[in-house]
Amino acid sequence: MYNNVKNEKNDENEYFQNKYTFEQRLKESTNIKKKYPGKIPVIIQRTQKALTDVPNIGKKKFLVPEDLEFCNLLFIVRKRLNLGTEKALYMFVNDKLIPSSKILNTIYDEEKNEDGFLYVHYASESTFGYKYALKKI
């Protein structure tokens, strides 16, 4: 699907939105929504500021049930990162902390990108000025 994309080791730190064109992302999210109704396409990535503070999650694309609570997604991410209980993890959607009891379908309806994906960024610290930690995309 992405024949024109370079395949380098350093690509794991590159933001999904910078790596693929809008048209490629829109086509993929549309296909996912058709093939898997009841699932939400989510992209989960570290903030630029967190590149050394917290491990890379590996794969960026997730397909999650629309009735999942945000706290359960946080739990899944923590498990994939193998974070100890002493390490804090914060997840942001569009530069906002999301209430942990909020259902992903509601978050998706309110915060999804025009390309059809929900973008979630994570960091090990919650700091004022978080929006400046994100690389402009």
C-alpha cells in the first residue's frame, strides 16, 4: 500500500502523519472502518519530548473496540511499554488530557483527525506547555 515510503530503522521515531500522505491515511482509515465496524483506528506515538524518557511502543497503529474506556487503553499501552508501577504515563489527544472514564467512541467522534485516525501521544511527565513538546505536524 505504501510503496513510496522509505524503510529505515530511524522511521520508528517519525510521526505517522509525516510518513504518509493525507490521501494514503484517509484511504487506510476508510478501509479499516469498512472492514472492522465497531473498531476505531488509533495511532499511538511518543511525544518528541519523551523520546528518551519512555520506551517506544513499537507498532503505532491499533484497532480498538469503540466501547473501550480510555483508562483501559492506557493500561494496554503501559503493558506494551513494560512500565513499572513507579513510572507515570500520560496520554494526550489533540494536546488534551482525556478523562480516564471516557469511552473511546465519544473521544473518536469529538477528536478524530480529518484523515479518520485518532492520534494519541504519550509521555512520562505531564508538564505545562505540553503542546510545545509535540513536533508540528
